[in-house]
Amino acid sequence: YCGDVSNLRSVADRQGASASKDTFLVEIRIIDVLLASDEMAPFCQLHFINTSVNTIPGLITQLGLVSDEFFLRDLTPEGQSTSATVTSLSKGDRKGCQLSLDFSSHKDFWKNAPELNVLFSDAKVILCRRFLNEMLQYTINESILVGSLLPKFFPKVYDPLGNPSPPLLFKMTMIQSTIFLPRNSRSKDLVALQASEVSLSGFHVGSSWEINEDEEFSGKQNISMNAPSSNDIL
């Protein structure tokens, strides 16, 4: 569900003809997204308030999303013991945390892998393995939602030697946030992690160190030449 679209226009309309006509900025007051399980039972609600989305195509395609308030609610029966899985850490009128997402994809993806940067600020996160497994289905399973869309936008490409293209580089940063790790969905026993800034990132290693086969072979020869004979051992 998407409500109250307050602004949908090309950035070129605001910046003049010099801007790309394919550059768009969308400002939306409220967005609600419901995710359902395989049995079509809603298990998750994503809520965005005062959100702007912009896209800039070209040699480097860029997509950005900024939301003043974002919260995620677990709708499963096991998740009813908590108010929300992701919400604002601060007490006050603000219910959600601040969210920023930036994605960039270079046309020459062999030299520049696509990048995804996600930033949470003032977030309170309750992390359960059960709920995490449900969410991973939408990104790993190629038959539903995100998992089914990724191959269409980012098809698997191989070079003549059979090497796949570089994978997505990602970085998730949490500023002034707290992560709660309960024993299970119904338990009050938990571990809380709080830090001014925490980052989780993935990177692609294009190659490892080189091995000089000549030196390695000569080293083996030296070892065998210096090894004691059976007569010496006896």
C-alpha cells in the first residue's frame, strides 16, 4: 500500500534543461508494505514516513532512498510479545528510526561491482533467528519477491574463462543504536548491544597472493637434497 504521494516530478523541472530528463525524485508521505509467507499469511509490516526516492541513470546508475521514520513490525503470533522489530530508540513522538539507502551500479560491472549502503540512525532492533530466516527467503529464494527480481535486473554473467561477475558490495551502518538478542520470541532473557556506530560490510577479493612456482620447486629440491639418508638415520 502506498499513500499520500505528495511530489512526483523530474528533477529537470526544478533544475532546468541542464539536468537529465530521466532523473526523477519521488516524495511520499506514508508507505506501508506487507510481506506474506508462502501460505499468504502476513508476517511483516514495513512502515515509511516522509520518504524521498531519487534515481539518476547514466554510466553509473544511482538509486537513493531517505526516510525520516521507518519501523518494522513482526506480525506473526510469536512476534506479538514485542511492539516492533525495528523502531526508534529515543522516547518521544517519533516511532521509527531514520533510514538512508544508496545503491549504485556501474555499466562496466567487471571493473566496478554494484554497491549498496544502508544507514540506520537512532534504531532499536530486536533480532530473532526465526524472523531473520523468514526475511532471508525474500532475498535468497529465487521464486519470490526480491529473490525473483534480482536475476532479472542483475543476471549472472560469466567471462570466457567461466568466472562470474563480481558480487554485490554492501555496507550496513547503525549510528546511536541498540541491538537486542532475545533467547527466543517468548523469552525475556536477552543480550543487548549498544554502540555509537556499528558497521557490517562485505567485500570482493579479486585475487589472492601470487606463488612463485620456481622458488617453491627449488625449495623442495633443497629439502630433499639436505634430507638425511637411510644410512645416516641408522
